[in-house]
Amino acid sequence: MKIALTVNGRPAALDVAPRTTLADCLRHALGLTGTHLACEHGVCGACTVIVDGAAVRGCLTLAVQADGAEVTTVEGLAGDGALTPLQEAFRRHHALQCGFCTAGILTTLHALLTENPDVEACEIREVLSGNICRCTGYIPIVEAALEARAAYRRGGDPAQ
Amino acid sequence: MKLPAFDYACPETLDEATALLAEAGGDAKVIAGGQSLLPFMAFRLAAPSLLVDLRKIAGLDGIEVADGEIRLGAMVRWRDILDSAALARALPLLPAAIGHVAHYQIRNRGTLGGSLAHADPASEFPCIAVLCGASVDVVGAGGHRTIPADELIAGPMETTLEDDEIIVAVRFPRWPEGRRWAFDEFALRHGDLAIAAVAAAYDMDGPHIAHARVAVMGATDTPQRVPPAEDALNGRAPDDDTFGAAAAAASAAIEPTEDLHAGAAYRRALVGTLLRRALAESCAREREAAE
Ligand SMILES: Cc1cc2nc3c(=O)[nH]c(=O)nc-3n(C[C@H](O)[C@H](O)[C@H](O)COP(=O)(O)OP(=O)(O)OC[C@H]3O[C@@H](n4cnc5c(N)ncnc54)[C@H](O)[C@@H]3O)c2cc1C
Ligand code: FES
Ligand code: FES
């Protein structure tokens, strides 16, 4: 099926089989392998991408359902190559080790902080219940998110 | 696992959608948020030949809080329920329960229509619909009908919907002023499916409880009301003794399910503990509001 979507600000016209998930479409048709896949049934969060402003499971969204949508992947966060304040905070706090979960957590937190730059630690923890990280123990991730709030509060979209 | 192959249609009207479903004669499935159907397909628990997407059909979204009833479109997402200030005032039990559904990213896509049709015994929305006596409006190729929520749910993952029927809306009766409510749940991790959960609502008639409703989910093969627990509440004062009696009645009355996560005896005990705790909290909330 023919679909047209905008990925990280660039238009993409594709022909995909209906069974292709958005995550597979991004990885295989567009070469955006920053989006990771692990469980492929919605429990781990590695595949999280932002569709029309909302963080969603890339493995539980069909590419054909994203026809006409604006999609942001982890590659789209640091648009000009420089790390975003959220990514800088991840580095400072050691909020990643192997990095497998990181793309999904960055996109999740970017959507969350864009919606609510004043989000409290308890809500950040609740949101992270949707992302599995086997390395960090989550504490540095929460600390990085708390620190990044300031950049989102200053207005605008710190990722762009 | 990758999904099995299927055809995909994205009709713009209910007529087209029900016609496609009728034509496929049971081989097709509706897709709303996809947050239950796609995992089922990944596990090969479902392999429909055609998916009929509801996303372009107008009129399936929207939360309307009117004088007599609250109408929720079938495509209302968990996210919309949690963001609605009007619902938080008119039916606070609903957002309190939906706060236990899945995770942030899943709540951005999962819908209440999908949850009802999926009929997982551990899902919150069907339980609240049963507790509140909600009505479910459905449309099929042959016309529309309204089904009481407890008649829609036929068993675990089983409903009385026909193959060509689509849920369009769910209607909840408005609550009287001052109705109290209770909800509590136990899951292994926040957002996981419940091992057991309880919901309750009641009015105060002077010093006594009236119109009590109690429902259990996760611990039984369908979400269901528990009349012995309701009887233990009605006409009594809302105190620890009454709540303890209701909890014991609920534990005794249910037929608990067993699985990998919990045995029947554990679930039976858990239901009592959760109900006593939730009812006590319904009073504490009242006291806090009064202060
Ligand atoms: C990791 C994970 C954790 C979860 N945890 C919970 C939880 O704690 N509690 C909970 O309640 N849910 C949970 N869910 C399920 C989630 O809430 C789903 O969103 C919901 O059950 C189904 O909604 P949907 O819109 O995604 O439906 P879909 O997946 O699109 O559809 C589900 C079923 O309903 C049918 N259907 C959908 N819409 C309609 C309609 N309007 N009319 C008729 N049939 C329809 C479909 O054909 C399909 O059979 C979880 C899911 C995941 C992946
Ligand atoms: S790969 Fe999508 S949630 Fe695990
Ligand atoms: S950094 Fe290794 S899984 Fe999170």
C-alpha cells in the first residue's frame, strides 16, 4: 500500500505491506535503525517513536496507520548533530550503558517533557514503567530527565 | 514475532466498515488502537485476513458529559479519559481506574471500544462499565442495538458482538451528588494487567450506606458485580466493621481464577484485602474533602 508520511521533518513516500509495523518501516525502508526492536509485542518500549506529538509503540503501530502522520525518531531529536539538552543530561548522569533501550527512553521523555516541562519525579517514574532497561537501574535516567526540565521550560522545542 | 499477512482497509463511514466485516464473514477484524490486537497477532492468537481500521470514521471520538448521561465514543483513548477535567468531576472512579491501564505510550493509542471488545478479564474499563451499569451502542450491517455492559461480556476474551458489529459509544448514567467510590488494584508492575482489582460505589442515606455496588476483576473469568458484598454494605454505617464484612463476603462469593502469577486462594484473599482498603479510602477521601 502507498503511504506518505513526514519523518524527522522530511517527506517520505513509501509502498509497504499492511503487516509492516511502523518500527520495521522506519528501520528497513528508511534506514533509520536508531529505533530498536526487542519484544515486538508492546512490553519493552525500545521501539518508542513520536507520532503527531504522542509517544507510541513503534511495534504496535502499523506503518499504514501512520499514513499522513508526522513521525519523530531518535535520529530527529538532535537535528543539527549537536546533542539536545536531554541527551547531554543522559551523558552527564550516565543514564545509559549498553544503549539498547536509550532511543525509546529518549523519545518517550522528549514527548513527556514537551507536554509538561514541570513533570515531577513520581510521574517520570510512572512513565518509565513502560520502558525496560536492563543496565542502569533507572535512577540516573530519572535524574537526567529532572535536570532536562529546565531546557524544556525555557520554551520552544529544545530538540529542534 | 512479525505479524501474519493481512489486507487492510480504512473506510470513512460505518456503513462501509460494517459491509466489509459482513462480507468477510468472521475472517476480518476491526482495528482501533491495535494495542491488544497486534500483540495477539504477533503471538498468532489471531490471524485475520483483513483489518478494518476505524481511524477515519467520524463521530467515534468525543467525551460528552450531559445532564442525564455521559457518552464516550468508542475511539476515546485512555489518554483522553485521563486528560478530561469534566470526567474527573462527573465520574471520578473512571479516571482513577484508567490510571492503572498499561503505560504512557500504550495509553496514547489504546481505546475503550477496543478494551470492551477484547474483554480481557484483567482490564479496567469493562469492570467500571459493568459496575456503573453502562450501555454499549453497537452498529452492524443490519442496524444498531444497545447492549448492557454486563451482557456484552460473555467470558474471558469473549463478547456477544456479532462478526459485523462495531462498538460506537458507551453511555454511563450520571451519578447523584455525593456518591462515594472506591478502586484498588494489585499488579506485579505498574501498568501490568491486574492480578486482582476491586471497584465500588455507594450513596449515603443519612448515616447509612445505600445503593452499594461492588465489582471484581482480574481475579475472576469476567468482570462482575458481587451481590453478597453489596448486601453487606447496604443499610450499614460506613465503618471498619461493615467494610470488613463486605470484604469477607466478596472473598467468599467469588470463584477465583488461577494462573502462572497467582493461585485461587491468593486471589481470594487479595480481593478481600483490596476491597477493605479501597472502601476505607472512600471514607478518608470524604473526610479530606470536608476539611
Ligand atoms: C504491555 C501492555 C500492557 C497493557 N496493560 C493493560 C492494562 O493494565 N489494562 C488494560 O485494560 N489494558 C491493558 N493493555 C491493553 C490496552 O489497554 C488496549 O489498548 C486495549 O485492551 C484495546 O484497545 P485498542 O484500541 O488498542 O484495541 P485493538 O487492539 O485495536 O482491538 C482489540 C480488539 O477489539 C476489537 N475492536 C476494537 N475496537 C472495536 C470497536 N469499536 N468495535 C468492535 N470491536 C472492536 C478488535 O477487533 C480486537 O479484537 C495493555 C497492552 C499492552 C501491550
Ligand atoms: S519492541 Fe515494541 S515494545 Fe518491545
Ligand atoms: S542501557 Fe542497557 S538496557 Fe538500558
